[in-house]
Amino acid sequence: MRIQELFAALVAKVKAVRIRNLLADLFARIIFSFVTGMVIEMVISGMSLHQSLLSRVTNLPLVMLMARPYGIYRDWTLRKGQASVRKERPYRWVILNMFTYATFFVPQYALVLWLEGAAQMQILKASGSVALFSVLLGAAYGYWLDWCRHGLFRIRREGLQ
């Protein structure tokens, strides 16, 4: 019975860590998407507050669906690039966050445009613009995600899986 109890406790702990990782990634992605999306839509694109809010709410299911897969992909990229801890290799950490953000979100954006019936040239131009913004947003999101995970949700770095 003792082994079963230890195993059950271990399984419960793993589930708790995974749930905290999921919640941290969801929280970080939803807030970041709302804030950056609204700034881009209202300031750069000239959308009204109502249009931007509608766009953000419409985009919410995709944001929620991709939050944890992005977190897993980012963690994997940082591990492979040997930059898991920002303080040890800050430049590599920033560059890998920029790369990861762009390579994860630009293809999604292009796919959404294609599914909506955009022309090939429209997809290329729009995706190129988003790629430029993604490079800039990648580092910012990396800092934000780390703060949400470690500062807000108190997840230890070893608990990221």
C-alpha cells in the first residue's frame, strides 16, 4: 500500500504542476494578446475601440488554444538553445524568444488569412508585417511569460514541463 500512496501523491503533484503551467500560460497569453492586439489595432490600424474589442473576443478561442503549446515550444527552444535561464545568457535568451514567437505565430496568422480567402500576395504582405512585429513582441512576451510563471504563479523553473 505504501508504494501506491507514494505513486498517487506523485501523480497528484505532477497534475498540479501541469495545471499551474497551463493557467500561467493561459493568463500570460490572454492578457498579452489583448493589450498588444488592441494597441496595434487601434493605434496602427485605426480601428475603433468597439471593433478592437470584438476582434479580441473573436480571437480568444485561438489564443486560449495556442497558449500552452506555445509555452511548451518556447521552453523546448530555450533548452535546445541553452538559454533557459535569462540571467545566464541574456542575449541568446532574447534572440531565441524573438525567433520562437515569430516561428510559432506567423504561420498561424498566414493559415487564418488563407482560410479566410485572402490572396497569396495579401497573405505574404500581411504575414511579413506580422513577422516584423512578432520579432519585437517575442522578447517582450518572453519577459511577461517568465514574470507570470515565476512571479505570479510561483512556478519553479524545474517545474516547467
